[in-house]
Amino acid sequence: MTETTAAPQSRAFEADVAKLLHMMVHSVYSDRDVFLRELISNAADACEKLRFEAIQNPALLGEDPKPRILITADKDAGRLVIEDNGVGMSAEEMIEALGTIARSGTKAFMERIEAAQGSKDGAQLIGQFGVGFYSAFMVADRVDVASRRAGAEEASLWSSDGKGEYTIAALDLAEAPARGTRVTLHLTEEAKSYADKWTLERIVKAQSGHVPVPIALVEKPGDEPQQIADGAALWTRPKAEVTKEEYADFYRSVAGQFDEPAVTIHYRAEGRHEYTALAFVPSTAPFDLFDAERRGRMKLYVRRVFITDDAELLPRYLRFTRGLVDSHDLPLNVSREMIQQSPVLAAIRKGLTNRVLGDLEKLAQNEAETFATVWEAFGPVIKEGLYEDFERQEQLLKLSRFRSTASGDGWRSLKDYVEGLKENQTAIYYLAGGNLDQLKASPHLEGFRARGIEVLLLSDPVDSFWVTNAQGFEGKPFKSASQGAADLSAFPKSESETAETPEASEAVAG
């Protein structure tokens, strides 16, 4: 496949992109198959965006209204082509999309991976972070991207070997896609197997069979395309018909991470408002979890037409949740302003939030170890809801887990705490600070330990906000151990209790 260009301009990658490309090219990450999932996901997004733009401007579809993704293998030439007939990109959009990194948290990712380079951890980190288009350089020594924006009378060619620079030039329309984007990978010698039909078919069916756009494969240039994925949206299928592996692959495509989802939430709401939700709680935290601008990446569809991935379908304290909602009630021409004010979206937001919290409660009750993993990753974020969401404060308190003077290396719930209250104890005692080890060594705990009274150890920054405003739990107010020493006169020291607790004995002796 030959691309003709005129007056190519050379440009340097943004510094962060150059670093990321270097990591991709020199990566020891073994699961290189992920590049194909990333490129197919980008192509599917482009097709979905065109469907949305065509609502206002049907002429954009021209005589080619059906979305598609076409993969062409050329084993003899060592090339692999992924082409879509989606919205396409202008030259400016290509520079922005392919030459810079807009994703917050990427710098933190690169700092961690640079520190781990050369170790097994480095490979694992790459696998935990969606690197999108740039993953192509794990298998290609040159990548060409030809693109024509829907409705435009010009096309552009972007090209790079991944070594710090790229070129971009005008492209003859005769050499360009009629609409959309064509990504050509010039495969490295070690990656020539990715031009093999059976390898491609296996990867697509295993990792991308769920995308809502049909995928066809051409074994070699000139052959007839063979459909290998029908484009049936995964979330429209009954839950009983979707396998755990299919859910996991779909999660990875929407989350941009490569861990396993800890919780999968798939349901159809009927009645006053009809919608389908497919959401996932990850098992590991993304790198930008505490970024001030970060929002939950929940996509909004209306009757399978992609609308936006910025609809604020969940409160900020559930921003780690990934997935989508497909509404049957919203108009297809809904604007961003209408989304924020829509009573339908408000009802969906309430229902989805309740469902996510409810499923987390079930996980805590039925799979304590898995929930502990989730809490380790997202507990500090969930606790933001204790002061942001007064309506659900009691529910969030039941869900919350804490380190305490009685927890050892594990976690304690407030239910556990209340069940262990001493006779005449009317408050839940806590000690807040910035470091768990320092809290454990605090002299404020000596009197409580000597009497066997449990104290919560609150070391997350968010704790100082919620604990002073919380209404208490099961009628027991929260009280700081640093201010509660006077209460201890009601609890005489017990020799048996101090004998059973070595820490308490040491405190008394001290």
C-alpha cells in the first residue's frame, strides 16, 4: 500500500510522548497483542463519533452509512493495516491526537515505569496502563496514519518511526480513505506473525469481539473481506449469555487498564426510565486517581449511539468506576448542556450510584478478601462521599473500613467496632494524623489500650474532613482520642485486659 504525500513537515514529539514511545519500543512487556485491541478500540470510537455527528448532519455518511473496521494482512510485505470509515481527522487533529499526550496521570505512569525499567515490575506496569495508539510501536518500526475527516475535501498522512519525530503532509485524495482513518504498521522482524490470518482472528475474537462495530479481515491484499466480529454491542446481550472473559475484555477496552475487574455490574432498568448499564469496579487504582480534574469515565449512549464520555453519571467519589449507560429515553440530539440539566440523567445517576454502592456492599459481605483489595485501592476516594454525599453518609459508613488498635494488619468495619464496645461506652474513638506508624505510637492511645478500648487510626488526608462532620454511627458519635481522655474515668483498668494485650501492658508499664 503506497501513500503519496506533498511537502512533508517534520515535527518533534512532545517530550512526554517521546519518553513513552521509547518505553514502548524497548519494552519487555510480553503481551504485545494489546496493540491490536487498542487500535480497534480507537477505530470503533471513531465510527461511534461519526454516528453522533451524522444525527445533525446526515450528509457526512454519504453513500457509506454502515460503520465498519477492516483489517488487512500482508504477510509478504510484513504490513498490517487497520482501517475504519469513522469520523476521521484533520491535519490539526492528527497533530493533537498523535503528537501530544492529553491524558492526565501519564507523567506519573512514566515516572513509575522508568523507576522499574529492566525489572519484571516494568513489564507489569505497562500491562496495567492503556497506552492507546502508541502501543503500535511495540510491533512496528514505522507507523503511517492516513486520515480524511468526514465531509472534508482534503486528507493528511502522519508517519513516524517512533524515535522522536514524526512527519505530516497533505495526502492525495486518490491515496486516502474515502472517509475515516487507515493505520499502516510496518512490522518488525520479530512481529511478522501479526500479519498471519489465524493470529489476527484469534486476537480479535478473544479481545475485541464485543466492540459495537463489525470487523472484517482480509488475509492478503485483493482478497474478499471475511467478517470476524458482528458488531453486536455486548451490553445489549442478556447477562447470562456473556462470559466472564468477555466482560473482562470489554472492561479493559473501556478502562484503558489491563487488570481484572473486581466487580461487574450489568443490568437493565425498566419502568419510568429505561436504560442499560454496564459498569466495572477495577481491582487496581489508575495513576491519575487523585488528579483534581479527573472524572469517572462512564460513556453515555442513546439507543446505541455514542453521545459523550463526560456525562457525570456517577458522583466524584466513585470516579474509579468504568463502563457505560445506554438510555432509551433521551433524544438523540441531546446537547452537553441538556445532559447536565436532564431529569432523566438525574434519575439514571441516582439509580446507577445506588447500584454501584449496593454491589460493593454485597462484595464486602460475600467476598471479604476481594473487597479488601478494592478498599486498599479506592478507600480514600470513597470516603470523600462521607462529606460530599450527606444523603448516603450512613450507607458509606457501613461500607467503610479502617485500621485500628484492634485490627492488626487487617481492616475493621464500624459494625465490628460497635459490636466490641465496652460497657458504658457511648462514643466511637478515633485518632487522626498523617502517618499510620506515628498514630500507633501516639501517647494519646496509652489510656485506651490499658482499658482495652478500640481506637480508629485515621491516616488518609480525607479523614480530617469527614470525621468532624459525620453524624455518628448507630447512635454513637465520633470522638477524638486526643480530646477524650477525660471519658476514661468511666472505664477502670482491667488486669485481665492488659494481660491479654501486650501493647497495652507496655503502655501501662511506660
